[in-house]
Amino acid sequence: MSEIEIWVEGACGRLTLNRPSALNSLTLAMVRELKAALQQWIEDPAVEFILLDGAGERGLCAGGDIRALYDAARSGHLEEAATFFREEYELNSLIANYPKPYIALMDGVVMGGGIGVSAHGSLRVVTERSTLAMPETRIGFIPDVGGTYLLAMAPDELGTYAALTASRFGGADALLLGLGDLFLPSSQLPSVRERLALCKTASDVQELLRGKSATPPASSLESQRRWISQCFSRQTVEEILSSLDKEANDMAYRAAAEIRKNSPTALKVTLRALRDARHKADLGYSLQQEYNLAMACLQYPDFLEGVRAALIDKDLQPRWSPEDPARVTREQVDQFFQNNQFPPLNLGHASSQREVSVRRSQKI
């Protein structure tokens, strides 16, 4: 059985991730199939828009194949990992720059690489079942697949909060963060899939989806926005933690506790990458930087230790080195950003925040 179902239904190019037993986690072969189909449909006048979804009941995509990356890093076969990251990030750029409407049904679990194949699209649909996260700092890694760009562009410091805590959030929060555009009850998705086959144009798609949309529930992040904005605007991880410790509310206490579980080095690298991404406001820049950082992470002990604790031994007791953010020096962080030993990505035109926003509004 193919890991991706690819077909044309009416004017719709259909892409269904089809590894439900692995929560549709992405492999290199899947990345290549997605890219090939999208490139072919650019030139196909019969295909007016794209629909991405996931097989099974659990979600769209849980991310990349972390175990394969762990094996590559542990064996020293870094070129295998570099190939995966390079082609995955080039796919993310293709989706962000795609000249036709690209609709992603972000139902159920959408994490890591799943964000990369959905949140860069023209229209991102979330439901009451949506569970999104960029949990990479929990395994000694950084938010990638354009994640530093997406989270840096979130309002206030909500994206910084999401990245450093590695928290999960629902569909309403995804709308607030700017990772989703439209809320649909999950019960409407079968009907939407069927009726999309009857749509002829982007206007038909817009009318269908807007007609099925509903008012989302209240965002839990919205109610916490004041202290998140205040605490996570600090310049260092240590200052963020100190500010959280001084907040007199349970949610801030929990946020600090979650941050302290994560790799101190990954936290510091991530915070700097987020600040860089906000300053540049350029997806292409962020993807290239993430590529360099990802390869540096694979060569740093915290990644192997984080994956061991989370996925291999599953003891959830990683032994980070260093164990405290205060012991991670500026020079150590600088080394991650000086890593450029692999060939640059082939991203074509780099997308600025404004260009992505304009394309999204024009397509759907």
C-alpha cells in the first residue's frame, strides 16, 4: 500500500498521507512523492486547487520520522539526514509559494513536519479535534519546517511560548497563532471532501468552506495573553524563566516547569532563531537557517539523548548537557549558527511575511 494516495478528483488534486499506523509520519519517499505531484499539477490546467489530508482517525501527520534521523545521527551517516531535511524544507517552500490554492485539513494530531506540509498552505482548516505542536525542544532539537518563521510571526509572544514550552494547543489556539484560517466541526469533513469534487474554481471552494465553517470555541491562549506577552518578551531564556517564576498564576508556573524539562541548549538556540526570523520576516531565510541548525543539532549530544529518553528507552528522563540554561554559553550557541558545512537549499524565490499573506488572501 502506498504511503501517499495521489489522485485527481474533478478539479481537485488530492493528497492523502497514508501511514496511519505511524500517525502519517513523513519519510523521504513521501516528501519526494508530494513534491513530484505538486510540481506536476502546477502545469496541469485541469487541476485548480489542492487538498491535503491524512488517513486514519488520529490525525494529519505527527511529524518527520525521528527514529530514522536518530539512527542516521548515531551512525554518523549525516548525509542521509541532510538529504531528508533538504528535500523536506524545499517542499515546505514549494507549498508556501504554490501558485494554486492549497487547502490543508488539519484535523487531529498535526505536529512538527505535519505543520510544515499544512501551515504554509493557502487555507488551513482546523477542527475541535486539532492538536498542534512544535515539540522539538523536548528532544534537543529546534522548531523546523519553517516553524521558527511561523511562530515568530504569531502575535505578541505567543509563538515564543509555544516553541519554548513545546506545548500542545487546539484548533482555536491555532487560529490565534496564525497557523489556521478556518474552523470546521470534524463532523463536516466527510461532506466537504465529497463536495470539493464538484467545485470548479477557487471561488466555489471558498463558498463551500465558508458555508460549512463555525465559530470556534474560546482560545485558552487568549485568556493568558497578557502574562505570556510580558514574560516571553525577555531577551534570554534565564530572564523568561525568572519572569515566569514571579507571575502569581498557575499557568505561568506550569509554563516554567515545561521549559525546564526541555534541552537548555535547544531552548537558547530556538530563542535566537525566533528573534532572527522575526527580524528578517522571510520564510526562505528561516528555512535555510533551520537547515543549518538542524544539522548542527544532530551532531550535538542532546538530540541523541532526547530521542533516547522520549522514543527509545521511553523513561522521559533526559540528561541534558549542560543541564541548566545559565551554563549554556553564548559561544556554544554561536557554534550552531556558524554551521554551514552542507550545500544550501534550492528554495527559488524567498517568501516574505507580506507576500505569503497576500498570496493567501488572493487564492482563497
